[in-house]
Amino acid sequence: MIPELQEIGALRKVLPYGRYLTTMDELGETYAPTDNAVRRMIWDAFQEVTAVVRQAYGKLAATWIGGSFITSEEEPHDIDVVYLVDESSYSNGISDPRSQFVTQVLLRRSPITDKLNPLVDAYLFPVPPTTIDNNYNYSAARGYWDQFWSKTRYEEGNCRWLYPSAGYLEVMIDGYEN
């Protein structure tokens, strides 16, 4: 369940600090009301990009969602997401020439574009299987993304934005099981 937005002194109301599990349906109902054309346009773009990413890898474990789309901002510019793809799905995707373009864009290595859709600021995070083997690189990357999605904007000059203070959402898509 998505918690209520709170006032923390930032530029807009945000989720309480933490990661909250939700569903695609609840996400859409909460942040893409039918009477808000801008949010609906962003939501539709997110659905399309998610379908492309899922097609590229065959399976998506989950997605983390942060940024202004999940705040009180009336007209956000985009939705910020990171797609978590398990190791075997990632390996299958990068071996397919059709999926290599998607991988290059999501990893910000494409010489052509940095987004699959301008309304979706999407990234890729390959994750190891659920039996973690103390993989330092994975742990460091997961910590990076956790902190990245936990930030929010404050008035210019306020360095509070450097530190986690807002929540973000996790939507399970296919889950982490093989």
C-alpha cells in the first residue's frame, strides 16, 4: 500500500522515507488520475517503455520508481525508474541483437539517445539471483540506487537534497525467482 505523502520542508510533498511495495494498478490509480492529462501521458509512456524492456529481457524482476511523478507535483516532467533484471534474463537480453539497443540506452551507453521515451527516465540494474554471495559490486550498486531514489529537491542552496529523506516505490513485475 502506498503511504500518504508528507510535508518535510522540500519543494513538494513526498513519500515517507523508505521503499514501499506496490502494484502497477495501485501506482496508476494513485499517480495517474484520469482527469490529469500530463500524468496520464507519462503513465502511458511508462507502460510502453516497460513493455519494451520486458520484451528485451523476457522477464523483469521489479522496477523502482522515484522522482517527481510520485510526489505532490501537479505536472511532473517525467517518471524516473530503474528496471531490476535478474542475471539470466540480462544475459539472454544482451545476447540478442534486437535487445542490445535497449541495453545500451538503459545503461546510458547509446551514441544515439539516452532515453527510450522522453517522458521516462529509465535505467537498468542487473541483479544476481536471490541467493546473494557477498558480491561487493552488486551491494555497492544496490546501495547507490537506494540512495538515489531516496533524495528529493529542496530550495536552491539547501544541501539537504544530498541525503536520503524521501521514499520510493517498488513494483514487482515477474519477481526474482527463476
